[in-house]
Amino acid sequence: MDTHGPTDTSDTTPVDLLIRHAHIITMDDAGTRIPDGAVAIAGNRISHVGPDADVATKIVAARTIDARGGPLHPGLVETHLHASFQSIRGVHLEDTIEDDILDAFYLPWFDVVTSEEEGSACLLASLEMIRNGTTCFMEAGTVLDTEAAASAARTVGIRAVLGDPFIWDRPASVVQGKASLETARRTERPRVQRAPQDLEDALAVLGGELRRNEDPEALVTGHIAVNGLGTASEALLVEAKRVARAAGVTLDMHHAYSPADTAADRDRYGRDPLIHLAELGILDSHTTLAHANHLTDVEADLVVETGVNLAWAPAASMLWGHGGTLHGRHAEIWRRGGNIGLGSDSANWSNDFDLFKQAMLALLTARDVHQDRTYLVADDVLRMATRGGARAVGLEDRIGSIEVGKKADLVLHTLDRPELRPVTDMVRNLVHAARSKSVRTVVVDGRVVLDDGVFPHLDEPALLARIDERAQAMLRRMGQQALPDPMPGRR
Ligand SMILES: [Zn+2]
């Protein structure tokens, strides 16, 4: 039941939104859960949290949502994502070779895609994330027109942390270790025309997105994203960290994604890559390394000691067969007190933006690799997706838990899904059974952006049709089409 307007105005505090009769999973330090709880929201912040009987009598709300016993948790935080790739989802064949498409597809694609198309893809990504319970994402710095991304995020109402486009100063093809720096310099390879070409270009762009942080209440903020994987000189890395530190924001970069790029970094630096980054002063609790699938013992120790965050994107490694979940140290580092957030990476590197999927993969692969049922439990991965993510994107003081004073980024699930019945332990049932299927209502920054399964502020079917049309036209312009797969199943 959903009611508008006050029922009893005597001796009460006015608020904008009241969610009653929810099973609240607060994700506070104590892991508090409130079985029949209420959350009140004034403006964009949480004003009251507690048992329904206590909270509901104290306030009068402009709108009340009856959760009817459904679980309510903090919005999930996406820590590694390329939002604009969403319009090229599903274009690669099952036998496509990853190294080949970087030169042959992605770099030329950046010269073809328009701002309107980037915005369209970011809309698609944002709609998908909200539907799956994600209320905030940190973009990895590969949207060329960040204003298009910001506008898309605001249209859908999702919190976004954007990075300057392509902070790199070395040939892009060094990525994946497929070419040495010398070879890459000698060889004519595609360059992204609108991206920086050298250190001077990169420094001219660096820090531009931080202008968004001048408004402390902004829905779209900025951080420093460095592409990484061999594409940044030491001078650029050091300067990027200096700028991030001065602004109090996260420095985010790809690191040790595949065995090949990790080996290339090791050759280049002549030692474990993370030791080198530590010597450069890059590693601290305001730096987030995306992937970090291949770490030595010493490097795993460094992650724990320095507090550097890892954005674990299990599907991205599994989809391309890089062994990240077999060799990754993420679960071990989490158990040792290090911080882990979860990431979906991109279309064609995990294909959907559903952090519940990443949470499930994290838990299952950790248990399987360690042959230990308790290695990660449901609460661990939900915490990675909320508190862990909030810390990794530099917003833990504002989001990541349901506590008074924090921004109201909330996800309410419906019990009207078979996967959440019978009503037993809500966290186990969410992680192991329902995941994003039961997401019903999503609040971001105090605003109801998904209301009982419907986007109240936009026409989703019309928007999806337009996004699809634009993507098809773009692919035709590139001479690309999504071909049926030449690899049938093996039976
Ligand atoms: Zn990435």
C-alpha cells in the first residue's frame, strides 16, 4: 500500500518519504538488521532509521511506501564500468580474440561514436543498473563526452562518479602486453583521435571532471581515472595521484587484468608491478585498482598494508578465460581486512550491469577455489557491493549504508517473488536466490527513480526503442553487424 499525505500531524516531524514495514539490512559497522523497520527521508538524506513502531509515530511523511516485509538495503555501488560500451553489447563472436578487437574494433569505434550515441549508451547502462539495484557507478574514464554521460545519469537519476577521458600518454596497443613499448612506438596503430596522444595532452585534460565536486550535493561528481595497463608513463601516474590527493578523490586505474598485461608490466618495471606502484606513492586507501587478478604474495600483502581498494570484476575475467577467479587474491584480501568493491566492467566483458551477478560469482568461485563453504558468505559479498563499493569510489562518508545523515540511496525488494519465499534469512535469500529479480523500488538521493517496477520520470519502452535504433545505425555506419555465431555448441 502506498499513501500520499499525512495521516496524523500532531507532534511529528515532517519528512518527504517514509518506507515502512521493511526488513532493513543497514550494512552499518555492526551489521544491524531491523526486521520490521522504517526509514524516513528528508530531502536527499536519511533522517530516521529504526523499528517501525518507533519511527512511524515520530514523523509525518509527504509519501509513505509500505514495503510489506520486503528487504531494504543500501544501493549497490558499481566500482568499475565503461558506460558507453553498452551500445555495442553482443557484437563479438564467441571465438573473437581479445587482443585483436582492441585495435580492430575498439580504437576505431571511439573515432566513430558521437556524443549523442555515447549519451544513448549511458542511458541504457543507467536504466539497467537501476533495475538491478545499483544506485551509483564509477566510470573508468572511457566516455569521450563526459557531459553526455552526466546528462544520461541525471535523466535516469543514478549517482555517477566520472573520470576525465583517456588519461594515457603511451600507445594504446601496449595494453594486454601484445606489444612492447618500443614496438608500439615503431608501428602505426590506431589512435583515438579525440583522446590525449602524449603526456602534454593528458595533463591538459587531467582533473577536468573535478569541477563537478564544487557542489557538495551534486548527483554527478568527478574522480581521476587513469587507463593503466601500461598506457601511462610514471610521470603521468605520479601527477594523476597528486591531483587526486589534492582534491580528496579516488584515483582509479586498470591493473593486472590478464596474465599478459601483468607480465608486460613486470618486464617494464623489472619487479612486481604493485611494488613499483607503491614506490611511486600510488597505493593508499584513496586508490582503486580495477581487476588486480594476478598478484604475488608480496603484492597481496601490499594491498592489505596500504589499504588500496580492489574493484573485483569476476565475470570480466571469466568471460575471456583469464583465470582471475582461479588465481585472484580478492577473497583472501577481504578476509585479511582489505577492501574489495565489485565491478561489471563493460558490455562484452561481462555483458550486463548487475552487481548481484558479480556478488554471486565472487562468493561461488571463492568457495570453489578454496574448497571451503565458509570462505565468503552472503553478508560478505553484499557488503562488498555496498560499503566496499562506497569506499572504493570515495563516497563512504555519504553512501553505502542505511544510517541517519547518509544520502538516501536505497533498494527495496518485493516478497512477491518465488525466490524470496519462504521468508527465512533475507541476506542469504537475496544473494543465493533472488538477487536482482526482486528489485521493486529504488531511491537515489532521496528521489524514487524506480517505483514499483516502473520508471516514473521517463518513458522506458520509448527510450529503449530509440537507444536500439541509434545503436543499429552506428553499427551500420561502422560496417558492423551482429552476426550469428559460427560456433554452434559442441553437441
Ligand atoms: Zn575496464
